[in-house]
Amino acid sequence: MTTPSVIRDRKLRLALVGCGRIAQNHFAALKQHASRVELVAVCDNQPAALEKAVALTGAAGFASLDALLAGSDADLVVLCTPSGLHPRQAIRVAQAGRHVLSEKPMATKWDEGVAMVRACRDANVKLFVVKQNRLNGTLQLVKRAVEQGRFGRMAMVTVNVFWTRPQSYYDDAPWRGRWDMDGGAFMNQASHYVDMVDWLVGPVDNVHAYTATLARDIEAEDTGVMSLRLRSGALASVNVTMLTHKKNFEGSITLLGERGTVRVGGVAVNKIEHWEFDTPHEDDAKVASASYGVESVYGPGHPLYYDNVINTLRGEAHAEVDGYEGLRSLEVLIAAYRSARDGMRVGLPLVF
């Protein structure tokens, strides 16, 4: 199949692989872009999940990725499968001449993430990595404040992800919590939060981390702490646990600079709880309206993310989060795991 070119004269054709938990957010987001995109195929190796997705979307159903590639004319294939499958699936899709969109994390191993980027580059197709939290109104305001220099010299950034995942969550899908397929609390649940630190105040210079598996019967960690030194000289920390009592409690980031202090909290960085700078700015009036309620920890960013993807494939924009951007947070995550394993500080960039 030839490599897709810019698509402007028709709707963009999408296929989605992996019809589980996160796929529902994609289905809902795509409905909001129905005038420019159509879902032509869905795929899952679990018959019940596939049947449900076909009934919900009206798309053709396939039991394997190879069958989907052979039997559909999708321009872009969305991977909502277990993280450990993303690299080989992305490479297969790229070799078939289709663009790739991967849910987070793009891979669970550094070399496999790099291989994804290389395969898509060599096939001249786009690789998108979902980082929808970047587009939420709360973080967009913070990003502008950082870029405008409102914080002055940054001193410290602290991220907390205090959620709960009961044992039943892992038992329902045996790939969860496995090193090869999923990783633990850092790699899965806190992936967006690690990306948030790098995106807002990075790049990261070095990492020192501890992980623990305290209460869940899984290979990887249910709890972890990560200390970061940023290239700017500022310090940062990421504190994560999936053992919070009864319910998700907090997903927050606090930024402390010489000229400003901001805390974005709530369950999933959905509420600006403190916003103070030494100099007023027109963005200050937008703080109250930037906060939003959440039905889940995923936030409202998927429709906004898809807007950029669609515009990019129409030749009207550049990808905000491509494969190279996806590698940045993956590198920090892999460094944290190496640090916890070896009991030492790990510098970036990673060296094989």
C-alpha cells in the first residue's frame, strides 16, 4: 500500500485496535469530529469486546490487526491495546503504509519506543502519541505562564498522584501490572504526570527513584517516589500510589518560582487551587473558568487532541505530540525504573 498523503477532499478514515477501557474515550471523542472523520474499523481479540464495539460504532469488526490492515482502507490506526504491544503493532501498521496513533505510554521499553519512531520515519508515516492532559484548560494556562516567564527562576515542582486501583482492577486484565506489558504506577497511571513535568519545566537532567509493591499482587510497583533535577537547576518530585483508601484522592502539580506560585489540584489536575504572581496579567481573569469537573481521571482532552491529529493529516497543522515528544517522557520513566532497580542516580539522555 502506498503511503497516505495529505487528506482534504474527504473524511479521514480511522481504525481502532483494542476496544477496552480507554477506547470508550476515543469513541466519544471521534463523535465530536464526525464531519471530518469516520471510524471504519475496530479490532479486538476478545469476541465480546469486539461485538460491543461494532454495535456501538457501526464499524466493521476484525479479530486481528493483520485482518484489519488487509480488510480496511483506514488512513490512521489507533492503538488502544496493552502498552507492551504498541511497538510491534505500530511497526506493523507503519510497514502497511498507515499513520499510527498510540495511547500512552507508547512503549514499556526504551529501545522499543525508539524502534517505533524509526519505523514510522522510515515508512514516511506520522506517529502520534496521546498526551491529552496537555490540552486541558488548567494546564494550558500554566504552560502560558511558564512560557511568559511569570514564575521567574523556578525553584521546585511537586506532583502527587494519589489514586486507588484495587486488586480486582489488575485481576480483570492479567496484562496489567506486568513489566513487559504495562509497568506499574509510574508507567501506567502517572505517565501523563511525568510528561507534564517534562513538558512544563523540563528538560530533565537526572533521576533518582524508589519503587515498592506494597499491597497489590503484581510484578511492578503500586507505589513510587521520583526525585528529578531539571536542566534549569530546579528540583522536582513525583509521588505516586495506587493504594489510596477507597477512591481516587488527588492528581496535582505545584510550581514554586521566585515570582509566582501555582497549584493545580483536584482528582486529575482539573482545579486551579492557587494562582499568585507578582505582576498581573490578562490570563489571571481566566483562572476561574479554566477549572472543570471530572467524570474520570482521563479528563476532557481527547477531543482536543484529535482536532490536532485531524488538522495535521489535512496538512493544516503540525503534530503537537509526535513520536519524538512521546520518547521524552518515556526516557524519564525508564530512567526512574533503572534508578530504582540499581539504587543509583540515572542521568539523561539514556545511554545503551
